[in-house]
Amino acid sequence: MNKISKEYAKVLHELPLKEALSERYLSYALSTITSRSLPDVRDGLKPVHRRILYAMLELKLNPEHGFKKCSRIVGDVIGKYHPHGDSSIYEAMVRLSQEFSVRYPLVDGQGNFGNIDGDNAAAMRYTEARLTHFASQMLRNIDQDTVDFRETYDGEGAEPVILPSYVPNLLANGSSGIAVGMATNIPPHNVGELCDGLLHLIKHPNAGFEKIMEFISGPDFPTGGVLSEDKKTIVQAYSSGRGSMRVRAKWEKEELGNGLWQIVITEIPYQVQKSKLIEKIAEIIEIRKIPFLSDVIDESAEDIRIVLEPKNRNVNPETLMMALFRSTDLETRFSLNMNVLSEKGTVPKVLNIREVLQEYLDHRHEILVRKTNYRKVQIEKRLEILEGYLIAYINLDKVIHIIREHDDSKNMLMSKFKLTDIQADAILNMRLRSLRKLEEFEIKEEHKRLSEELANLKLLLNNKDSRWNFISDEIKQTKKEYGDKNEIGNRRTIIDENPVDIDIPLESMIEKEPITIVCSKNGWVRGLKGHVSDKTEIKYKEGDKEGFVLKAQTTDKLLVMSSSGKVYTLGCDKLPSGRGNGEPLNLLIDYGSESIINMRIFREEGKLIVASTDGRGFIINENNIVAQTKNGKQILSVSGNVKAYIMKPADGDKIAVVGTNRKLLIFGIDELPEMSRGRGVQLQKYRDAKLVDLKVFNSQDGLSWASGKNRIRKEEDITTWIGKRASVGKMPPVGFPRNNKFD
């Protein structure tokens, strides 16, 4: 073993893998949470943003000064404070400058900093930046011991642990991030409303959530839009720190004359890329998912202007927009999750709105105390020097004599006039021209002024109410600068507490076109365009033949009943096209190995008769038949050898039934009960027989049946066969088909 290996062996010790992984992963998780992903509740910034702003301050990139290249700024941030990739730092800085990303930009960018279409910013060597006035308020008085500093990663400098933040940035600009095992998502808000909420909380520390939310009405996104939630939902989200809120695009109907109109979208939801939104709408138009929308045109310049053209003037604009809300990002949901670093940036915690505001106020109070103490110490030092100057002026000749005649003039001055070390140095360093009479007067005035300021500072430090009054005045000044009297302070997001949700019928979402539904004997189904008049033109696979042929519209629903007594529902627009032989019906509905006994087009409020082979049945409303899944809906209860057999419209006043025993029975339809599901009642009495066919008709029209090719026979006098339900019946009239079928 070499020397190095022996040295390592001395410090090596065994540790279970589980324990080692747990310890190291916990360290990684804490580092990610506290140093990367979650914002501090006090200034609302993550470390990378804080370092960018501080580096720009160090470069003197104040709003009043000129711009500097972003590459220079990024270089300083990497070299001094944030040893990570330049692209991640530049992307963070770019976002701070985008007016569509942050409500109150912190970086004033010059050049291409991206756009709402999702285009990236230009390379950092081409762009320039400086701080905004809002950012300067976050950095104000940072040089007056208002915050703690710590060593940078290389130990060669210092960086602020937190910023003074004279504006409530966390709620003003919001924040989002994903840490290890937790995430945060806070929307932007209106500073004027936040100031009102803070002022109320200062006066009423125990204010309830409902009262606070009277001042802060909800998010105020930089892209505007409409917050479509009721007040109760908003209050509940902010009182728990978690919730979900619906955001919609802002739109208006624009009249074109002659009854024509178009819809113009002027604001889109937050964090939605305009280009992708338009692509999605264009895709919907192409696949005709919303048939009453004709075209989408992007007429945006600096402002958003997306034009939607309807198919015709009869389209309801509310219905059109509701369909788009459900199909595109014209409506999104913003998930509120106020997970932040609390307790001076040490503990990740989900806070409610009152706790967030209170922690910010506590931060402001600490900043005020630290700034006041700093100013107090500076004034006391200056007063000490000024008092030494005054002593020198009163004893000017003696002071001059001591300075000229004694080698150790400093100690002589200190012992003669009882001066401090600082006062003696100040006198010795005084310039000769300061000995004029006017300078003495100015020193006395400065001493008086500073003494009064010192007294006020001591009063402020000793009186908590005075401090909160001072903070209130500062917050009022913030509201004056960023409130609704200024363009930047106007609320952009409209609060719609009573959003209208229109029920869009299925038919309105499908373009109505005639089709012919073809299902072969072997269960291959398709939808042919148009209504086919000649069935002989329809082709089938070899060995297959006609099963069902129905004329319908694409907006219709198809009811399919199997021998198991289940009814399945299919949208006619979902049927495979007429190309080829179609698709197996089993791919669209799950009817297993059972056979299909009938297919019908659904009728709103229509009624059907369903019956099984043992001659039991009932009437059912078609609305109770519609199934929502491909597994169907059990309607007719059957078991053993008994199968579902009949599904026909209940249109008439008489029912005719015939069995394999060739007995015909006619009875009133009112004898049959209306049910939603079950076995039903006995229609005709059988012995060693079963049901063959059933027909509903009007007694005044007589009973008719098919006889030969394209021939219909009718029996007008049906008295002989009329009886009570569940009777045996009598032999049918002469000429009745031998197969006992009416059709």
C-alpha cells in the first residue's frame, strides 16, 4: 500500500449504503430548495436573480445611467457570485426584462429580448441592460447595513443574503419553480392593491382573509386576460395558500356591417405563447373540430389582435368562444401554490396570503430598525467630530500654539481640552482655510441639525408605533409611484366573478352532413358520404353481405343493441369513412361474442319497445338508453338461452306479436309498462315456442306486412286478433308470410 492509500485508510470508515444515500440526497435536496428553486418570502427572489440585480448595482447600472452589454453583466455574475452556466444566468435576466413575463420588470433591456410568440432573445453579446426603477427600490439603502452579507463562493468578496426590497416583489411579480419533492407557483399581483392590503394589516394585525381579499382582488397578470372565478373560490385559495383559478382570453365582437361580424382577441392568458395558440386554432379549423369557425388571422403588432372569422353570421359568438375555451389555451388554469422560504429563508413552507404579507412587513420593520441604527451611529460619530471642532474654535490660539510648539501635539490636545482620539485626529487634519468664521457658523448649524435628527432617531427606535407609522408612510409612497394613477399600476386582469358557461350541444360541434351507415352481417361498419338510394351499389367483403343500412346525419347518435340486452351508443361522426370495407364494430364498442340484433338512429324523447326471445318486453324512453362508454348500458335483463331480440320504435296505439307457434296477438300499447331496465312483462303466452316478430301500428291504418318483392298486404279489420296482453292469440290472416315476419 503506497503512502497516499495509507493516509486515506486512516479516515475511511464503513457506512450502510442506505444511510449514506439518505444523508447525501438530503443535502442535495436542501441545497436545491434553499439555493436554487424556491423564492424567499421577504424579497421574492431566488439566489440567481438576487445576484444578477446586485451585480448590476455594482456595475452602476442604475436607471439614470447608461446600458452595458449583457455579456459583461453575465460575466460579472459568474465570476463573482454565481458559478453556473452563462446561458442559465442570461435566460433568468432575460425573463426579468420581459413585460409579458413579469408584471413589474426588474431589468430594462435594450435589443431583442424575445416576444410573446415564444421567440428567443438575441445572444448576450448583442443586447444591453440596466436596472429599472422598480429594481432600484429593491436595492435601496443596501449600503446602510440594512441586510446581512456573506462571503461569495470563492471567499474573495461579499454578497447580500437578502435584498431590502422596499416593494412587495414576491406577490407583485410572482414566482415559479420546481425543487426536490416540492414546487412553487405564485401569480403576479397589482402593487397598488398589495399596498392597500399591507396598510390594512398594519392597522388590523388580526384581519380575516375575506377582509384582506377586499383589497387584493386576485392575480393581476402582465398579459391581462379575465380571471373567471367567483369570490369564494379566490378567497379559499388564498386562505390556504393552494388552489386553482381559471384564466380566459379577453375578446370582443367586432361589427363589420351588413350583419357580418368577427371576434377579436385582445389579451391571452398568462404564459401562453401566441404562435402556438394560433397553430392550435388553425389545426382545429383544419380537422373541423369546431365547424362554425372559418379562419384565424394574426393581426398583432405591439398589441395582441387575433381575429376569428365565423362560418356565417348566424353563429352565436358566446357559443363559438366557449368551444374554443374548451379546446385551446384561450382558457387555462393557474395553480396557486405559495410555497416559499420562510423564517428568514431557512424553512420551506406553504403560506397563506396573510402570512406572506406579515412576513414582508416584519422584514420591512427589521430593515427600518437596522437602517435607523446605522444612521444613528453615523450621526454620533459626526457629532463627536463636530464637538471637537467647536472646542478648537473656542480655543483657537491655544490649539495653534500647541500644534506649533509641541512634538506630541495630539496627546497634548487630548489632555488639555479632554478630547477623544477621533476628535484630536480631526483637528490635526483640519485645513487652514476651515479656520474662517463662516466655517464655525456652518459647523454649529450642522451640529444643531444632526442633534435634532439623532433625537428623532432615538424616538423612532424607542417607539414601535412610530416605526409602523413610518413604514405606513413608505408604503403609501410606493402606492403613489406604482398605484392606479400611473399607467404601470392600472389593473390589467379583469375579475369576472360570474363566468358564463354555455352548454354546447354535440350537434353544434360537428358539421352536419348526410351519411349512409352500413354494417355487414359479419359486423364491419362504415359511414358512406351522402344518402345511398340504391343498396345494390354497396359492396361487401367476399363471403359477407348486408346487415343494416341506415340513412343518417353526422350529428346523429347510433343506438346498437346486442343479444345480451345491452345498448351501445356511437357518434355517427366517429364512424370510419366509406373507403374500403370499414372497421370491425367490435373495435368501436365492446359487445364481445354476442350478436347485433338491431341498429337505430337516436331520437330525442323517442320511445322504443325492447323484447326478448321468451316474449317478455317493455317500453323505454330513448334518453334512458344512451351510454357514455364503449361498454354499453344494460337495458333488457336476459339469462340462459333467452336472448334480447327486438328493439323497435313504439309509434302507434297497437302492438302485434307473433311466435313460432304461428299465433298472432294484437293488444293496446297502453297495456305495456314503461321501464328504464329489467325483464319486462309477458307479451304473448307460449308453450314450446318463442317470439318471432313484433310490430307497432295505428289501428285506424290496419295491420300490414310485406308479401313478396316490393308488395305490401293489409288487414283493415283486426278485431279477430285483438285480445289481452299475455294471451295465446289466433292464427294469422290468409296470406301472412310463412316465416312469421312483418317486414
